[in-house]
Amino acid sequence: MNRRNFLKTGMLGALIAASPVSISALDEATRTSAGKPGRLNLSFRPYELKLRHAFNLARNQRTTTPGVQVQIEYDGLTGYGEASMPPYLGESVDSVTSFLGKLDLAQFSDPFRIEDIHEYMESVAPDNRAAKASVDIALHDLCGKIMNQPWYKIWGLNPDNTPNTSFTISYDANPDEMRKKIEETAPYKVIKVKMGLDHDKELVNALRRHTDVPICVDANQGWNDRRKALDMCHWLAERNCLFVEQPMDKKAIDDTVWLRERSPLPIIADEFIQRLPDVRRAAQAYDGINIKLMKSTGMHEAYKMATMARALGMKVMLGCMTETSCAVSAAAQLAPMVDWADLDGNLLIANDIFDGMKIVDGKVTLTDRPGIGVIPVEV
Ligand code: MG
């Protein structure tokens, strides 16, 4: 992006941050500031995601998640992308917009050079994974639209093979709130339980009074004693639990190896694993990995990670952050490759600005729409 366009985009971002504007209005504004023809034109704006319920995690609570919406325009087509930045990943609106502002995508005339563009982004800054993911998602959306095919088809995947998604629930000390949360899980075939707090067993017991659907457990590194972690794994195995995600601190590798050797449930890496080189390391201590686009720098590397994990005989789970249907639908393109999906990020927010993949009867359901399969909607 040249300086003139960046300034315009920055001004646009500031305007939109100050007053809610629909994405179709952004389309209009962005088109008027379009860059060079036959080149990739990047624009972006902050967009704060509002959570329908406060998230109570092992180490924090929050009611919003900062995000940045991205567009890449090329020859009359628009690819949509998104960065979502939960605080623990170390990225922010400032770091993402600063990174995106440094990119000169107008140097590229071919959007299919995804590998080259990733190399270029790595040369601009080493981290910024969510920021890179936003560009990667928009590029995939654009390339899919040029080919007029969704990515699961381009990858040769069978959409019938998508798993059910889990729906996340966290503990609430207020019994009425807790009951309301449990009632919201009714349409789903798997419930993901956030643990690592003081009420782990109360939460599962409350849930089991209402439903016997399988659960999966995410301890978010919250169990700091390996014997207690093993006790929990046995207790959960008796309560129709499928697996345990990140039971212990990501640095506690020896303890995780110890736990994995004894646990009746598969142990899945989440915080431990970010990108492709981490997959082989994870194989030493975990039974599977949780791939998320905001960690992997997007769809390009996520596909490689899933392929490598399979080659190593590992289970693969596909997760997300709190995101709009944009990033969730991008992740869903990979869903036929995985054992378990945790693609409820769009269902947890109150201000989704895209229509995309759907959960039908609990199952991740892909459409024939090209690219990542989303269209902008009015909020
Ligand atoms: Mg997790």
C-alpha cells in the first residue's frame, strides 16, 4: 500500500472506530480509494467483538475481544480477512494495524503467490501471527473467488467429512446464569468445558444434571499438579469426556509426558503449539494438536500443520478465537481434515458482520460459496 492509500485507510479506520459503519459502507469507501489496477490493494479497520457472555478463563475474564477487519481488492474482486487478538496472544489493534501499515502488497500482481507473500510478511516482522493470518485469509478468499471455488474443494476435501463442533461453556457462580448457559448448549452434539478454575467439578456436575452429550475439556494450562491432573482425567473419563486440552502449563513438558503416559483420555496441545515447526515437538508430549488460524498465520500453514500431524499419527483439532464468521468460515474449510472442531467463535459474539459457514444439527456445514464462503451482512 502506498502512503496516500495508507493515510486514507488510517483515516477510514479512525472514522469507523468512532462511529459504527456497516461493512458494505466500508466497501463503498474502500472502492473510492482503490489503489493500482492489477495489484493487490490492502485496507483494514479495527472492529471490536462484543461477547454475548463474559468469558471466565483460568487466568482472566473478558467481555470483548479486539479485532481488525481486512480487505484485499484485486481486479474488481474483494477478499475478506480478519485478525482476532485475545490478550494472551500478545497482539493488539495497535500491533496489528502497525504491521499491516508496513506491508506493501501493491508490489504483488498475482494473488496466487501466497507462499511468496508469506515469505515477504515474515521478512517484515517475525511474530504478528494474527496480523499475518488476516492477510492470508483475505488472499485465500480472493484466490477462491478468482477460481470460483471454495477452498475445501480446491484442497480436494469431502464436505460430508466435517465433524460436529463443540460449543464452549464456562462456569458462572449465579445458578440462573449457569442454567441459561447450559440451555444454550442444547443444539450442539459436543460441549467444550473451560476448566482450571476452582469450580471444575461443579461445572461438569451442573452440566450432567441437564445433558449426557459428550464433553471435551480445556484446562487452559490451569492444572499445576500432575497427580491432580491425572485424577481429573480419570474423573472426566467416567463422565463421557472425549479429550483434555492443554491440561498443564505449556512449559511443563515432562509433567505432560508423565500425564499422557497414564491418562485414559487423549491430551491435546493448544497453548503449546503455534506454527508448523511446533508440530514435531508436540508429538513428543501430546496425542494431538489444536490448530487455530490466528496462531498458524492463516490457512496456508494450518493446512501444512494438519497434514504433518496426520503423518505423525496425531489427532487434529481445529479451533478458533472469538471471531466473526469471516475467520471461522476460513478455518471451516479445513474441517473435513480434522477429528474434532471447536468452531463456535462466531456464535459467542453479538455483532457478527458476516454470513458464512453454519452449524446444522451440531455439524460444521460448508457451502458452495467460493473462497472462504462469506458475505458481509448488516449488523
Ligand atoms: Mg484451548
